[in-house]
Amino acid sequence: QVQLVESGGGLVQAGGSLRLSCAASGRTFSSYCMGWFRQAPGKEREFVAYIIWSGSSTYYADSVKGRFTISRDNAKNTVYLQMNSLKPEDTAVYYCAASPKLYAAFKYVYDYNYWGQGTQVTVSS
């Protein structure tokens, strides 16, 4: 069992930056692929980024590529999402998720077994 707790959300002006953190419990954190998803009001939850267990491979949605960076510190059981050049359309609740799968696309909600409670990010224009 893995428990995930996100933090770092808030209100920021367009063009600004935020850094989200996701702290995980459990000794197997370093073996999980970690992802970030977001959900805006009235919309489905969408993929943002993932990072594999070692941190050596990452993948981003086209909408955030070049602006967001996902990273992890396995010693601290924490995954991060650095968000720069924020836009109003980035406004959403951001969720981190953990997947124990060895092979998967890792871009879909169903690839992940564990989810945090979410943290609100609001970008004003």
C-alpha cells in the first residue's frame, strides 16, 4: 500500500511558477513509476507527466512540454513537478499517482493504482 500526499499548489499569475511535491509512504516507492495528472472543472482527468522508477526517463503531455519538469528523490520518497510559464489553462486540481507496473504506457489513469488527494493550482490572467 502506498499513500500519497501532494502539496505546493496555490494561486499564481500567468507567467509565474509553482513547484508541486508529492510525498509517498512505503518502502517500495523507488520501484514505482510516478505520474502527475490534472483535472479542471467539468473535464476529465488528464495526463501531465511521468517519471520511471530510476528517474532516468520522463515523458510529458504536449501541452506542458518545455514548461513543466518532473523529478524524483527516492531517498526522500518524493516526486516533484516544477511548473514554469504557467497559463490560465493550467488551472486544475493536480494529482500525483503511483504505478507498480513494470511495463505500461503510464499515460492513462488506469495504469496507476494509488492516488493522492490533489492540490489546487489556479493561474490568473
